[in-house]
Amino acid sequence: MRTVQRLCKELKREELGLLWDCLLEELSCLLPDMNVEGVADATTEPIIYHPMTIKPPLDTCMKNENDMPTKLAVTVIGETQRRDDFVQLGRLLSLLNVILEFQNGNKVSDYKPLFILAEQLVKILMSPLWTRIPWEDSIPLLVSETHRLLLGLVHNHARVGGASIGPLAISNVASQWALLFQRKNDSLFTLIRGLIDQDACVIYPFSPYIVSALDNFIEESPGDVLALLISYFEKLERNPLFLHNMGGNTSNICSFVLQIIENATIKIKSGKFYEGNLSPVNNLASQPALVWGALKCYPYIFSSEEKSSIVWDYLLAITEALITETDNIKDHSRKMWECMIGAALTSHSKLLKACIPKLSQHLNDYLTFARHFKLSSHVLCAVSDFLDMIFGKSTEVLNNGDKEYHTELKIDKALDALMIFAHNLGMKDKKLRLSTLRILSHYEPFPIPEAKSMERPEKKRKVEGGKSCDDLSNSYSKVIQQLFAIEASPLSLGTSRQITVIISKIQMDLSSGKIPDSYKTLLLHGLIGILYNRFGLLWDSAMECLAALLEGHGDLVWSDFMDHLEISQSLLLALPGHGVNLESDGFVISKDLDSKFRYFLNEDSESTTVGTVVSLLIRTAQKVPRLAEARSRQLIPLFLTFLGYSNQDRASVEIYDESQCKGKEKRDILKEWLILIKEMRNPRSFFRGHFLKEILTNRLLEQSDPDIQLKVLECLLNWKDGFLLSYEEHLKNLISLKTAREEVTTWSLSKESQQIEECHRDELIPIIIRILISKVKKIKGGSSRKVDMCFFPSEKHSVLTLHCLQIHLLCM
């Protein structure tokens, strides 16, 4: 294999003629009926393939056994020799496929012998002789390599290029390969999966055979079949013509999907979510992955509106069960069932998509689903898709200032919706944020306050009726439109500039009073949601806008800001949570279907880590120090929690959870907390200010990180204690690694030097000792040089300790 790959890399296509000759000559010995003349001739004229009619029924192709090659079967004597020949044939095909797949067929000069070879192989594998022998026991390599050859031909003919004449060649031979879809084996699913991965125009000739094959195997391998059907429908969804003309028999699929959903509904109504009985289908209906797969395929299999009632019954049953049994359902199970509701809503809306008036009758029902399951991205995404079907895309609605709104979407309902959904915009899940904005965009927008929406007359353009063109577009707030534009934009250097401009526009509107009060809480959540976008170029502008919102409207939005900070910090300090474990509950049906279900269930785009978000929120609070100082009753307890102090253990500095501040990320957040406390200039008015000062002095000042020590010192200086202010530069020099040795040498702490006032010695010397202890511990590598202040209660002992630390520091 590697030799062939190296030859393909080093030789041009014309130079591989000898290799082609040798391969095809060996193949001709095993397949005498194959004509290999002129195979390696690079100047061969292009092959013109004549169109053939696709024959969907599988049993109509190749019924005449006389057309099948029997020479090999007749001449080969003995089962062992027959097996060896086919093993050898499989190995030769492996080498051939390496060349075929290299650079999308760039080394193939003529595809005609390969199509002939493919036809011969299909006839052999479907001959009566070999249909009586299990493939898995006789020729697995030949079967898999034959399928690989077909996929290589299909892939290389997806477009015109080189020796390929494009999809026309594949459409001409699709019917000749149809027999392979009749026989189930592991490699067949690989073949179908490979075909589905191709472009829609290449899949189309094989649609009847793919669908009929999957229909034949639905009961034997329901998980594999549903997974392939989902991929198939997703691939062709953008080509409605293909979906409506996919051909093939689907009676077994239709029956199976109906039974799965109906029996699942019965089980839910009976309160048996998972238990099954002796009936195979009823047992399968207990498996959420299979029910989810059936719901995903349902709108593509059935086009009748009458069939929508089956999905609707399932929706009502599962919703009632979740509401009535809410206390008995675990969080991870609830998420799974909400995922099922989202799939069912999507299936129902797609079934009624062709009949908008009938679909619009369910508007109140869909909005009710959204309110009941407001934290489910799957449900909200399905509801937003439903609203787009009825009223058009969100962006179109947002730009339509003269739109007449439905009763359920009027401005009074919009206020209720903001109270329900606004918090979603500050969540980590980007899909949840986008779905929420899409839903809110369909509600009637709030007008800009009249005094702020006035424009200079000369800038207004008159239209009929004396109205300004700008009146319709500028008289309503565009906050939701702007937040949607930010979240929907792809993250890149180019778009970051556009997003920054939008955020700046929001900040200008905020400063000029053009944002209604009803939108300000929503804006707070939306700006925090921007911080969850893992793209640092957006964070500074978002924090500036968020700080402006806090500065100007702190009374309205501060409590929500603190809720976000508290929740984010709690998530940071908590142990990692566990996702939905389907295997532990016996949910694994098919690796493909299970993986699709897992992805759908736990789908989440890359987002900023929770530690980074905590840091960004604290940095935002640093920009409004006066507001933060006035809210110290909320901030200081949160800082103490971060340091590991529980509500019951805040009487002693020494009692705390030592594991809380370990790790680089948490040390960085500690620095941000210290900067915030430093910016709050009046610490004597802090809530629990005395206890905070003890922590800074007796615990945090001993940190080995000089940067943390320096920030702690700056916080302590805010208390304006004379014994610190007079020696600020000396203490900073002791903290710095660059100046510590020199400072120890030049700053004399003895009484005779009189460099320290007598009244300051009792408070200052313990501070110096704590600073130097961290230096010695860091240099010597830990606790071997640890000095405990409790052993030196008197000034004499403290000075002795100080001299010892100075000597250690100078010697090292």
C-alpha cells in the first residue's frame, strides 16, 4: 500500500501506465470476461456513456442468470481454491482503490475499464452461487473493496475534471449497481453512508435503491436505518424536488415509524417511560434514541396533514407527563425529554408547512410550549422555526416597521415575553440565545421615548400622507435586531469590526436615552451573552457598553448583574457536572443513531470558559467603582465565598476551604477581585470590612505570587493606616523580586537606625515578616523553611525572625 502511495506521489499520471497494466492483467486472470485492452493508454478517447433509465424496483434488474459470469464458478475446483481466488481479488482491489482515491482520481487516465470492472464485480457478488454463501464467512475483503471501488468512482465523478465526465457517468450506471442494495451486510451500510456523503445530484440516481434497501432492513437494524435516513433527508432537504421524487418502497419504514411513535405515546400516558413488554416494537418504543430518530424522519416520510395528529398526541402526552411528574424527574432526564419535545415540534411544523392557515392555528400552543420550557434550546429553536414559517424570517420582521402584529404578539404580550425570556440571552448556550432572540423578534417592538426620537426636520424625507420614511424604521427600538445581528454573525477578524460598531451604536443609543426601560434588563443579559462568544476582540467593547449600562441604570440592572456573577462563580467553584449518560440507562441502540442523538442532546458551540466569564464580569465591575462600593454588601460576601469561607465559617481567618483558590485560572480571578477591591476607595465603609482586612493581612499577603502580594498591599493602603503609608515604597520594593535583595540590605529595621518610627513597629514588622516568608518559601521550595508567627509573640522574637529571614534571603 505504502509503495503504491509513494509511486502516486512521485510519478505523473502518464508514468503510471505500467502499474495500471500489471494490476489489470492480474485482475483479468481472475476475471476472464473482463476486457483490459488499451487500459493504460493515456491517449484513449473520452468515454461517452449513454443514458439509462433508472429502475427503482430492485427485483427488476438482472433477473436472467445467463447474463452473469459463471466461468470462474465452473472452472475453479474446490471451496478452498475459490476462497483463495476471491481473497486475492480483494487484495488487488485494495491496491487499485489506493490509486483511485489519490487526489480525487488525479492519477486515473481512463475510467472505462474501472466501470467495466465494477459491473463484473457486482454480477459476481450477486450470482446465485454466492448468494447461498454468507459473505462474512467467505469474501468480506472482496465485498468491502468492491463497495470502496464504487464509492471512489462516485466521488471522482461528482464534478467534471481530468478523466471524469461528471455525474452523468454515475447516473448511467446506477441501475447496474442496484443489485448490491438487495443484500444486507455491514459493508452495505458503509456504502450507503458513503453515497449519502456525496453531493445531492450524485445521490439522486441511487435514491430508489437506497430507500428500498433501508426499507428492507428497518426491522432488522432499526437504529442503523434511522441514522442513515436522517442523514439522507438532511442532505436532500435543500432539494425539495429530490425529496418528492426519491422513489423506492417505504411501506416498512412508514409502518415502523408509526408504531414507534404511537406506542411511545401509549407508554407515556401509562406512566411507563422506559419499561417495555414482550412485543419487539413496544420494547423499541421505550428507547428515546429510536423515538427521536422516528420523529426526525416522520415529516419526510409522510406528507399528509392527517398524520400530524399522531405527533401532536405524542407532544401533549409527554408535556403533561413532564408537568405532573416534575418533582420525580432528574435534571438530565428532563433535558432528554425536552429534546424529544423539540424534535416533535419540528416534525409537526414541517408536516403542516404547506398549509400555513392550519399551522397558524397552533400559534398559542407553540408559544405555550416556549414558556413552559423556556430554558430548552431544542424547544425554543423549534418554536422560532415555527414563527419563521408563519411570519417570515426574523431579520425580515425586524426591518418591517409598519407590520401588523398578531394578537398574541402585541406589545402587551411582548412585555410578558421579555420578563420570561430575557435571562436566556446571558446563558452559555449560543443556540439558546439565538433562538430566544428569534422568538422575541416576532413581538411588536417598543417605541423609542418621544423626546429622544425626534430628528432635525431637514433630515426627514417626506412620503405620502406626510409621514417620514425614517418614522417607521427609527421610531422603534432596534436593540433586539442589533443583538441578533451580533449573535448571528460568524466570528472572524472581518466581522469583529462590524460587531464592534454595532455595540458602539448600542452604547450611543443608551447614552442618548433612545433605549426604552423595558429593554434595559434584556440588554444587560444580551451583553453578558456576548462575553460567552469565544472571541476576545468583542469583549472590551461589550464590557464598556455593559459598564455604561450599570453606571447609568444601576438601580434597574445591578441585581441581575450580580446574579450572573454569583451563578458563574458558583459554577467555577463547583465540581464538573455530568452530561446525560445514555449508556448507563440502556439507551444504546446503534452507534450512529446514538451518536446523532447525543450530539443533538448536548449540542453546544464553543463558548468562553466560565472562569474567563467570571473574570470579565469582575473587570466590568472595576469600571464602576462607586457603584460597586455602594453595593459592598453583595460583593464582599461573594469574594469571601471565592476565598473558601462559608457563611458559618466567617468568624476566623484560619477556617476556610484551601482548595478553592488553587490553579492558575483561580489565581488570575483572585487578582481581578483584588483590583476591584482596590478601586473601591473607602474600605472602612465595606460590609464585613474588618474581617476582609484580616484576610488580606494574615492570609493573602503570604501568597508566593509577587503580583498578588502587591495587589493585596494596594488594597491595604486604602485603609490609610499610617504604619503602611509611610513605608509604601519600601514594602513594594520588598515584594518585587528585582528589588527585594537590595531593599533587605539597605533598609535597616533596627531601633538604632530609627528608619521606622517606634509607634509603627508593632504593626509594621509582622507585615514585613509575612512578605519575606513567602520569598523564602518560594526559593527553598515549600514548607521546609516555614515560619509560624505564633511562635514569636513578642517584639524580640519577631525581630529575631525578621533577621533570620533577611539572612536566608541574602544567602540564596
